[in-house]
Amino acid sequence: MVKTEQIEVKTKGNCHVVNITEHVSEVVAQSGLVEGTVTVFNVGSTAGITTTEFEPGLVNYDIEALFERIAPQGARYEHEETWHDDNGHSHVRASLLGPSLSVPVIDGGLTLGTWQQIILVDFDTRARTRTVICQIIGSDEG
């Protein structure tokens, strides 16, 4: 069985972290998948997907502070010279995080740790509506 679903996620940009675990879990439940994998993929080059504990210190400070140290917003980026925009750091940050995540599905549920959530991090410099593709592969039989 292969099923593909799409989730729309509204973001604020500027390292906005959004917990999408519930959305992904709903898509998996509706698919009827019992055993397999869901791949969660952000469409676009200025946001990424990973897992973390969705708690205020990480979400509101630590993740943004990390990426600011690695790829500062105020640094010079050739991308901005080429396109005359302001989001070179957004592309670099998204490249580091990566656009996708694969999560095993066992007995119809996502295999995540107690404090582990799936997050989308939008690095762009403005609010966006992000498209996230969930591709579900596996068996719908127990």
C-alpha cells in the first residue's frame, strides 16, 4: 500500500517551530496503515523537518539560538547578492536541518518517544503556508 496526503501548515517565519505530530498521526490513522513507514516532507527550500521535545525552552529560544550561531541572519550570503532578497540564511539553515523525516509505524501508530514530537521549522523571513507531504508505505493488514 502507498498513500500520499498533504498537510497545510501556517507559519510566522523567522525560525517559527510548529508541532505537526498530531496532523501526521491523523493522516496515518486515516490511511489504515498497520505496519510501515511515513515519510514527512516539506515542499520548499527555506523550512525543514525533524523531531524534538516540544517544550518552551527549545521552541522559543534554543533552536533559534543554535541556527543563529551557525548561519547568522545578518551575515553576507551570495544567494542574496544573486536574487536581491533577504533570506540567504533561511536556505542555509533549511539545508542543515533537511526537508524530510521517516517515522516507523507499528500497530497503526507513530513510533515516537514519550517526549518526541515531529516539528516543522520555518526559517524564511515572512509568514507562509507550508505544504507538507506525508507518504505512507506499508501494509494495511495486521
